[in-house]
Amino acid sequence: MVSLNEVVIAVLDGIQPDAFGGNEVERLKVRAAARRLLARVETPYERAWGFCFEHPAVFAALQTCIDLGLWKSWTAIGGGEKSIDELVDLTKPTIETNLLRRFFRLLAAFNVVEETGVDRFKPTPFSLAIGDESTKVRASLEAATHHYIATGRNLPGYLAKTSYKEPTDVNVNNYTDSDPDGLNFFGRLQASPAYFEAFTGHMEAWTTWKTPWTKVYDTSRLLKGANLDNGAPFVVDVGGNTGIDITHVLAAHPDLPAGSLVLQDLPEIIAKATVDKSITAMAHDFFLPQPVKGSRAYFMHAVLHDWPDDKAKQLLGNTRDAMVKGYSKLFIYDIVLPPKGASISQTTMDVQMLALLSAAERTEADWKRLLAESGFKICKFWPDPQQYEMIIEAEVE
């Protein structure tokens, strides 16, 4: 007779990604439920063991295999089942066989790779993605190596030194306290190309993972009454990284005149942007006056959460001064923390902003106050169906 537990285990093991039929909202609900299930069935010590012992070991194995070029080489030849000796042959410099065996036993136990026999392994979609540069998974993992792990480890001691005051200084903070040269986060990105590349890749992956903003807000609303003559700007993507969000606008409105869509970021980021020729890629520091005046819309995705209120107000002020009252709109696509039940993604991002930038995620009340003090009135909050971020639609007061 089959026990109830065996039936439950069979059901759980039978759930596959294609079961959701591409419905991302449903997939995320099941993912959250699986996390809650694990938290319930684990003992307190098992949870502690995972945080303190398992996670560091797995990350060390992942990063070592990145350093050896193993994931990239394995993906480049199409993956496939390999013996441990064949996997050693894919490493450069060459790792000792038993050392790689020890790492792969661990990675198989955590389903990073699949163990098919004695000393034989197959890649999983995750391990193949690490080796595929287009996914930016490798960059995301290395961003943790360069930034997130060290700042997280440093944070408790730093807060103790500051008598547990909430940090708000962008130049003297937890990151500068952990950096060997005392640089702040953005200073380190400018000083270290590898750090810059990893973080930029991570941001590209993060933006791609989220719901396109044009599916949260119907941008055809902006076309009504818009001036599109003589190269007039339609949407300016402020701090838009390499152009994923502004490309969504072009995809939604392919007939827009050339030059009506503008991508702005720092010169080193714009140099790496590969956007359609109809999009104007412009180097701009958003703490300086906004050079594009009178656009129908100014858009900021995950920009303001990088900055404490004093710097956010400076950025918003520069944008407001370029807007035309009654015509221009401001769209902020960012986390809006709920008063209760904030998700793992939202709360993780909030504490990462604390550790990295002396910044924070904001509640609805925080956003209303910040925008009012910056000369804006909020028209509406448009929630992402994935319940991660919201679009805040605002106008000049």
C-alpha cells in the first residue's frame, strides 16, 4: 500500500516547468509555496545548517568552476553527459581530478548538475545557463563574489560601529568600510572593469526577468496628444542601462519617428549599449540638468532605489525642470513595499540596498512623500502582475 507521504513526494517530484504553460504569475505562486513548504518541514537546525554551511560551500564550488572556464566550455560543446575525466579536460587551468569530483558531488546533491552514474554527470538548465553568456547568470554569480557576499558579511560589524543607525551617506557607508581602498559602490565599479561587467550583466538579467513595463502600463495612452514632430522626444529612459526598457517601447510602437526614444546612462554603459538605430543613446549623468526638454514621458526603472532621499530629490528635481506641466509624465518602475507580507525578492533587495548603497526600498507612503517634496503628484500606482514592482505614474504638481 502506498503511503500518503509517498503520494505527496510523487506529486512534488512530478511538477515540471512546462506545467504552467508559460504563466509566470502561476509559476511564481508555486515557487513561493515551495519555499514556505521547505521552511515548515525543515527543523530550526536544518535551516541554520543551510544558511551557515551549505550556501558558502555551494557558492565556492560554482565560482571555482567559473574561474576554470568549465561551465562555458561545457555549454559551448552542447552540454551532454560527461565523465569526470572529460570534465577535467574542459578546465583551464586544469584542475586535479579528485578535487573536481568533490565539487561535483556537492553540486549534484544541490541539483546544479545531474549525477547519472559513478563519476558521470549531465548538465541541468541552470548549469548550461551559467555557461551561456547571453543569460547573464555567470555575471550575476560573479557580482555576488565581487560585491554582495563581502558587504553582507561586513554589515553586522559596520552597524555595530555606527551604533545601529540607519545609513544614509552614499560616500561613507558599509560598502566603503568593506572595500580595500575605501571606495563606494559606484566608485568600485568605475575602478574595476571585472566588477563593472559582472554588475551590469546582473542588472540586465534582472531587468529581463521582470515584467516589461509596457505590459504593466499601456503606453498607447501616451500617444494621445503627444507631439512627435521634428524629432520631439516621446520617452526618455533615465539611467536605462543598456536599453532593455526603451527597446520594449519600440517593440510596442515600431512606427515611432527616429529620435523620439532616448536612452540615457553614464558614458561607460552607453558605450556597451546595442540598441536599434532609431533609439538615441545619450551619455548623461542624471545628477546634472536633464538635457532633453519637454518629453512626453521620463522613465526610471530601479534607479531611485539606489539613492537615499537627498540624492533622489536631486535627481527628481533635474527631471522635473525638464518637464512640461500638463503634458509630460514621470514613470517610476520600482519596488513599492507593502505594509505587510513583503516578498523574499522585495525584502532581499531592501537589505542589499542598505548594505551596498545606504539606500532603501520604499513603501507607498514613502513614495508619496518623496515625490510630493520633489514637486510631483502621483496619478496612479500600476501593479506588476508578478507582484514585484509597481509603475508609479506622476505629473508635475
